Amino acid sequence: MPYDGKMLARAREALDQIRADNLAEQQRRIASVYARDPEIEQIDLRLRRQMAELVRLTVSRAPDLNEQLAELKAANLELQAERAERLTGLGLPIDYTDEIVSCPVCRDSGTVDGQPCSCLKKLYNQALTRELSGLLRHGDESFERFDLTLYDDQAPEGGCSPREAMSIIYKSCRKFAESFPEVSANLLFQGGTGLGKTYLSACIARVVADKGCAVCYESAAVALEAFEAQKFARDPETAEAAAARVRRMLDCDLMILDDLGTEMVTSLTTSALYTLINSRLNAGKKMIVSTNCSDEELQKKYTPQICSRIRGEFLRLPFVGRDIRLKK
């Protein structure tokens, strides 16, 4: 996929910080070991001298070169064995002071065979998520904190209670998040205000983002304004920023479109909405759409093409109950 230069730079900065943190931890470990057993420091010094001697010998062309190299190798192995024994005596693994790498594939270089490594792609997606997902700024959204007791447990005759209905929705959302990206359906959150649509969207977004996938969250009004701005903004910088935002919404792994139906519906916003939904569906990229509108209200607001895509490609999850904000 095409990479956003600004986001890729942030990913590389994050990788640089990982390398710096790993180096600092390695140096801390070495200092701790030297303090506990100063002889290990002397062994390391002799090992470094042996490396310098190895370099000197390889360019010396001495007549007894092979013999000297064999002696050096034997001495080196002896020192390494002594070092390992001393580390074990301290209760430490023999590789305790070795170089620390977070990604064994690229060894924290960020590239493999000239291509971005999966670790850099993960950091890139995390940068995208931080840039676009205002949904995650509260910091405490999680499935574990979702409180089903806020929903009434009184069931109407012949039906299920709001708590039972929301328990089913909760399990569906959690399964979607934990299975991502291996999910087949998109989700439509439908119901009145204060029923937990935004909160469960945030729970899903957090789990998906923690997997290294790029998550984009926008209200319908803001998202569709970006489509308009990229076409009609007079300021080139504004148009370019809007175009970059649109690309991210189209390319991210999970797009969460909140409050559909609260935007001003015009021919331009309708066209933009169809482009967003249709492009992502055609590309096999997943979406979550939340709305306070009923099926009938959606049909009145949007074209048959949009309603058909939502009806045919989204799993409808009807949120029920009373406004939990008021209960809190």
C-alpha cells in the first residue's frame, strides 16, 4: 500500500526510540554485571583485544598464520566459557548482556530485503491510529470495563431484556475485535443516544489497534467534509491535508464512521458517503457504522445504492435500553 510520508517518519522515529531504549537497557545490564563481578569486565576487555588481534593477523600474511589463528580461537573460547560460567554463578543467563533487539526479523533496522519490515508497518499503523482516532483519547475504554448492569434486566412478555440483548451485542463486538482482521462482516450499530455505541466502538478500536492494525475513527460530518475539502478547498495546503485524510480513511484496516445521519445531507455528502463505503467494501476493508437513525430514516436520507450496500454488507446490531448516561 502507499505510505504517508509524515506517518512513515513518525514510525521510524518510534523505531529509533525502541533501539535507543534497548541500547540503554543493555548498557544498564552490563554496568550491573561489572559491579557484581569486576572480573567479567576484565574478560570483556581481553575479548576486545583478541578481536583487534584477529584483525591484525588476517592482514599480516605471517608464515604461521593458521597456527596463530588456532591459538587465538582456543583462547577466545576459553574466555567465553569462563564468562558464561561467571554469569551463571550470578544467576543470570549467558546472553544477559548481549545486544537486545525487539524484532528478530530485521533486528530493529525496519527493513527486510529493502522492504519495510512488519515491525515498521505495525508502528506505521499505530501512528495512523493516533493521528485519526480521537475515539481512543479517553484512555479507559475496554471490554473488561463495559458494564452490562447499566441495562435493565426486565424483559417484556415474549421478549428478552435490554441486558440480554446487549449481552449478545457485547459478545459479537468482542468476537469481531479479537478475530480481526479475519472477520467477514462489517458492523452497523443502530439505536438511540447513550446506549453504548461509541464506547463499544472504542473497545473494538483499542483491541484492533493493539494488534498493529490502522484504525480510523471519524464522525460522519467530519469525514464527509474531508471529501468535499479535497475537491473544493481554495487553499492548496488545506486541499492536500484533506486528500491525505481521505486516503487514510480509504486505506486504513478498520474505518469507524460515527453518528451517520447527523451530517447535513447534500448531493456532495451523499456522493462522498457512497465513495467511502463502496471503495472500502470493494477493497475488502472493514467498517463499523453507527447511527441513531432507524431503517426508515436511513432510506429517506440516502440513496438506494447506499442503503443497499449497508443492508447487504453490514451485520445490524440494534442497541436497546434507556440512556445509560442518565442512569450513571
